[in-house]
Amino acid sequence: MHTKPPSIKIGVQNIRKGFQNEKVNLQVIEGLDFEVREGEFVAIVGPSGCGKTTLMNIMAGFLAPDTGVVTVDGKPRAQPNARGILITQQGSVFPWLTVKQNLLFGLPEGLANRDALADEYAALVGLKGFENNYPHELSGGMLKRAEIARALVVKPEILYMDEPFSALDALMSLRMQNELLRILSIERHTVLLITHDVEEAIHLADRILVLSPRPARIQASFDVPFAHPRRLSSPEAQALRVAILKELGVTGTV
């Protein structure tokens, strides 16, 4: 019996984007093409300033490309919607609302199980008992959990994550990566992650795309064939890390 391969969830076709003012015309993205399968976790790494966040904003529908198209389930995506949620390093919770009120904010007023959904997703991310706390009363890790719960409660098909853990210390970042994997084992989503951390990409992703220096193109693509939980100290994971860093121009003892 043959297993049907996952369908294409996201298509990026010949995307180009530049910015200009009176002094300079800056081409940021130049002819990007790739696909993301249903349920796949794809990480995107690249040099600083190469256009990673610009690409994410285009894919999430917040920024229009100059040419090309982004498709979701084969249909062009022109603007943001609840099918895809963007999580950034800046955070997205409202400081004047409690954890539960933040989760309720994105849910329709007339939804029958609205309260139960908010409680369910607070518990899913480990915030049961903290539903009535305000953001300033939470630790950095708990606040990030609240942001993830707020994104998941609206039942998105796609998570767009732009360096979501970069503001956390190394230990808390690793804990949140493991927390994300735990959640994804319960609720399967298609995920795109922008990161500058190669080990984070190897720890989380099914596939890693390396962008070139600006204007960004796909320079290399690496499958990550290791089962979870992953041991980043293994020779295979370290060899993959070295290969990705080489594409990023980092060589020698790393």
C-alpha cells in the first residue's frame, strides 16, 4: 500500500521585492521559489540583513511582493487571515488584558465554547492556574507560552514564526523549543521559522533553507532526517551544522 505524499500547503513563486527612496534602490529578494508541504516544519536561515523578515511578511500577507505570488492550498494569498498566524520576537499579547482575555480576544463573540477553548489552550501551553494573570506578572518563558496559546487558539493551519525565542536566554530558548515540539506533537501545523540559530533550526525543522546575502535567493536546502527527540551532539547533527555554517560563510573550528 502506497502512502499518499503530503500536499503542497504553501507555494512561493518567483518572489521579488525591493525598497527605494531618493538615495538608493535596494533589491532585497530576487526570484525566490520554493514549496512547503502540508504539516512540514521549514526553517529559514541566512546572513543578517538578507531579507528573511521581509520574506516572512510577504508569506504571511502583510507585505506585497513587487512580482511573483505566494499561494496557500493553490490559491494566491493577498492579505493576512486567521488561517496563518505570525509570531514575532516582539510579542503580541496585550499588556492590559489577562492571559485568558488575550486568548478570548481572537475568538468570535458568539462562539459557543469560547471560554472552554481559552482554558484548553492555556492548559495546553502549561499556563493552567495563570489564566487571570496579566503579562507583567509572567516570566519571559510564560509570556512566550501565552503568545503561542494566543496564536493556536484560533486554530490556524500555518504558524509563521520570526525569531520567536531570540529575546530569551539560551536555556529558556531551549525549553521553549522543546515546548513547541510537544505542542506540535498534539496539534499538527505547517510551520515556517525564521532563525539566526543553526542549532535551533536543526533541533526543530524537517527541512532548512539557506538564503544567500542580499538580494536573497535560495542558496541551499538541507533535509533534517533525525527523529525527535534529537541529540544535537551526535556526529550526524554536527556534520549537518558544519555544512549549513559553511553555506553561511563560517568555516574552520565551529
